[in-house]
Amino acid sequence: MDSPERPFYWHDVPWPDDLQSSPGISEQAYCESADSYLRIDDSPIAQIPTPPESTIASPRSLEEVKEPPSPEAVISLSTTFHQQAALLPIPPDTTFISSDSVLFYAHSTQLLSTSTNRFNGCLPILDAATHFTASTEAKLVAPPARNPAIRLPHSADVVNIILHVAYSLSCAHYRPNLETLLAAVNTMRLYGLPPTRFVRPSSVLYTLILAQAPIQPILVYATAAAHSLHDLVVAVSSYLLSYPLESLPDALVARMGPMYFTRLYILQVDRLRELKRLLRPAPRLHPVTDACTFENQKYLSRAWDLAAASIAWDARAGIATSAVERVLCPMAYYLGCASCKEALLVRIRELVVQWSMVKVCMN
């Protein structure tokens, strides 16, 4: 049955026969606890029987007494990286076990071709002859010798994304959350998968992160900055226009580095400076009439200056145009002159258009 916790990443299947005879799972694995190696459903691992009291040594060693799990035992297996997935023309020869005991079957040839450090040194070095043999027809008939199972200190959802990246596959159908995506990006470099190579504007991983960036934009910004993902940094900076940088934790400042922190600070300062410049001009004066003299029009100018000062005093760099209109538009109700009212509304429309055209992200 499907796992109720992570139904998208794996499913539980009966213990396969090939695991009992495959060197991919060592004999020691059968005797380890279910929580640390396998997921067992009401089928405890067979225990070593207590030998009878005797002064004669038993001819059988403890290793011979150890037994594999019950036939009713089940394991959690990846829904994408399993033995029958046919991701490549050759069978998988490498087994990974996540920290939550989910199995992933992969191809060492694929991982070696994409990783710059043999998947953090987990995979053996293949010579030219071995690498060539992996693509021959003989390899299709005779499955390759399975490497020992490799434990990874990461959860199944993170391992799932890393392997999708290594195989150039889309993981969008799993709908990973932002925390999982950022954890995968932070882990990629460990396994020789440079984020600058795999997190590009044209990649699925980039699209998934950017789509959820408004949830925690500062974390996305810090992660992208830490891995020099400039395109992602620029795109996410538009969500941080109103972020209070004075309350930014020191750990995040150190993570994003001085260059990207300074650029974010300059972006906010430049926008605030531009807002003050746009607010400065008052509504235009109209020709003096008997009903509205020059002195009367000066009241509108002073009222505009006071309203503009109140906006500039409390404004953040990401202040919305609607917030500006809420402060300035009520002045029209106190104007008895139709020409002054029209001049005020025209000036507000100009300000809104000009403010909306100010850049919202760094270059």
C-alpha cells in the first residue's frame, strides 16, 4: 500500500527476491533495525535463537544463524527510481537508501557522467573499458553486478530531487515544497552537481523555486546568492523591496555574502530616493480667477507637501501605488475649485505611472 506520509515519492512493496541474493544489500542489513534500514509492517526481523546450554561449542557461527526478514516484510521503494523503471537501456546497478529508509535504484554510469566528484566519492571509478561495456548489447542481457547499497543522510524527497537533476528529469509532478527544493539545492554541490549548471532559467528546478519564492523570498534570495545563482537572485529581489533589512539575521547576511546584501540594500535605497523625487513637484497652478486666487492655490501646494512628506517618512521601497493614492486622493474632497481638483487628479495619475515604472529588481 502507498505510504500515507509521502505517497508521491515512494510506495511500499513486498520484499523482492532479488534483494536477498543481491550484494546490493549486505547480510548485515538483515539484522539491523527496521527503523534504520527497512520499513517493516508488523513483521519483525527474525531474531537469533537462543542456543541451549552446553559446554560444547556450536559448530555454526552467529552469522549462519542470522536470517533475512520475514517474507511478509515490505520496503519503501521510489516510484521513479526502481528496478523496472527503464530510465536507461541498461539495468540499474546502484542502490541508495535515504535517511527515512526509502530505496532508490540508479545507474552508476549516469551519475558518473553528471557528477564532478563521483557522487561525493560513493561510486567507484570506471575505466574506459568498463564504461564502454556499459553500452554494449551484452550488458542488456547480463545485468551488471550490483554495487553495495549506499546510505545517504538525506530524506527521500531530497534524494528524489537530486536524482531527477542527475538524470535531467522533471520532478514537477511531485509538487515539492519550497523547503525541500532549497534543501536539494544546498545538497547538490556535495554530490558534484553544481547548482550554477542545473538551476538555470530554462530548468524545471528554477521554475519551481521561483513559483514559490513569494512564500519565503529572503530564504530563496540567500540560497541563490550563496550558490551564485544570479538570475534567480535578480528575479527574487523584487519580492524583497519592503523587507526590513535591519532585522535580517546575521546568519542570512553571512550566507548571502556582502556583495548580494549590498546590492539588495542599494536597490531599496535607490527606490526610496526616486519616490521622494517623484513626490516633490506639487500640482500645477491654473490661471487666477475671481473664485480661486493665487493665495487659494498655495493652500493646495502646502497640503500636497504635507501629504508627500507623510508618505516619504513611513514608506518602504515596495510601497504600492494604491497606498500612495489613499493618502493623496482625499484632498480632492476639500477643494472647492474644479480647476484645482482637476490639477490634483492629473498630478496623482502622473505620480502613479512614474512610480510604477521605477525598476523593481536589481540589474
